[in-house]
Amino acid sequence: KAPIELDTVEVKAQDSLTEMTPETQKLFSVPGSAGDPLTGLQALPGIVSTSRIKGEPAVRGSEPEDNHYLVDDLPVPYLYHLLGFSIFSESVVQDFDIQTGAFSSYYGQGTGAALHIGLRKPKVQPIETTIDLGLFKSGIFVEGSFVDNQSFYINYRKSTLGMTMQAYTAIALDEEEELEAGIVTPTSDDLYAKYNWQINNNNNLDFHFSGAQDGFRVEDKSLEELQDSPGEADFNLQSQPKFATTGLTWRHQTANKGELVSSVGNVYYVVEKELPEFFKDELTENTFLAKSHYTWNFNNQHEFKTGLELKHSSVDYYHSFLAHL
């Protein structure tokens, strides 16, 4: 028989860093996690949530404020929204590493626990857009590439629970129902993006941005009695923490099976609390940092690590108070 000629078939495999690790996938099936892998961390031994509306973990008896969070080697002020779900969706989390004690200096200033979240590498594929609509949160996710060695994704999500509560309040007031408690309106937003440039087999460059904003507004009619002319102003308590972390990371694989990771970045963090006509608090922290660490696995049982970090932080605090006599 004459030989059969087949056309050349080219198969391109995605980098394993573009997929979630099996350990992280297991957290999706944890009861109560609602498909949020970081919320599923609370099922691990020694980790509990200290609040019904926040998911920040308390590890081995420490306060959540004592934890240190890293995302792609750069710090972030918090990982969980006020409503309990994490600031990253299941679409981008690749793996995580949690240290409950005796962790290395790589994790910096944490005294409670150290948690490092690795976001997956964007896939080299035609640009795709995914829109997610839900009762608690909705968002849009875009991922793709323009050339073979560069790819990106960007994701924006917004909580829709506040809109639902506002709609219920409007219906209740229209039907002249008596609202016994104050009207609480929560808000949550997050935005993150990653652009990857695979320069060659040994060098990789990432630009990444992580940002989140939370807040709540409480309207309480009982406060009107403190005003000279009731009804002229809205009495509502507002609280709004927000942050933005921007960074550039270079990863280099050395000839002796080592890895050098160098990053520069900026972390901007603001916490605002305000009761109009009464007081306002605003705390702003701005941090610039540069860090580099080298890891060498010289055999299956031993590993050598060294690193350097430079950081400069500035903190501004503003407070105003108006007394009504």
C-alpha cells in the first residue's frame, strides 16, 4: 500500500502556571466557600474567621491585623471584602502558601501568619470576554494575547448586594412600612490585571495591579434629634477602606537550577470614616518598595535562600470633629 501523508499538526501546550493547582482546586468543594478558594482556607486546621461579615482569618489565636499578605511577591493590605468573599475570583488564583508560624524573613512584618497568593499566568489564546451576573456580585473578565510570547487578563467585579438592599428599602418606604433599624448599604469593588511577557526560556516579566474598595453607609433617622433643623441634612455613617498595589516583577532562571525574583512596586492604602456634620477620619499610607530574592535547590533535601528588601513608607492622618452645643 502507498504511504498515507498527513498534514503537520502543531500542538501548543499551555504553561502549567496558567492553571490552578490541585491543592487550590480542593478548596472549591469546601462547604460554605461559595466557589471562593480563599474563603475555603478557613476550613484548614488552626484557621478561623473572626467575623460574620469579614473573611479575614485568625490563625492560631492571633488577630487578623497581625497577618501578612503577599500577592505575586508584593504586599496587599487585605484579602477579603467586608461582605466576606475574597478580592480575587477563582478565575485567576493559581496557588497559595500559608505559613502559620516560624516563617522566614521573606514574609516581612507579619506576627500572626503569612499568606502568599500566586495569581496564574495569563493564557496565550484569542481574546475572550466573560460576563458573570449574580445576586451577590457581578463582573467582567477579559483574557488573551496579541503575540505568542505576551498575554494578559483583566477582571473587574462589583458587589450587587447593596443594590438589592436599596431596591428593597425603596419598596418598603413606598409602601409606608416602618423601618425599625437604620438603612445599611454595603459596597465592594475589586480590579486586578496582569500582563506577562515571556522574554525567553529563562526570563519572564510581569506587570500586575491589584485593587479593592469596600464601604458601607448607615442611615439612622434617630440621629435627626441631634440636629438643630431636622430633615435638612442626611445623617449617615460612612466607612470606606481601599487600596491599590502596582508592581513589576522579573523572574530569571539561572544555569544552576536557581531562581532570581526581583520586584518593584507601590502600595497605596486609604481608610476613611465619616459622619457628616460630626466627624471625619482619614488615614493614608503610601509605600514604595524594591525587593529581590534568590532560591537555589542544590539537592532534593536542601535549599538555599537569600534576599534584600528596601521600603519607604509615608503615613498621613487627618481628623476633624464638630461639636453641637
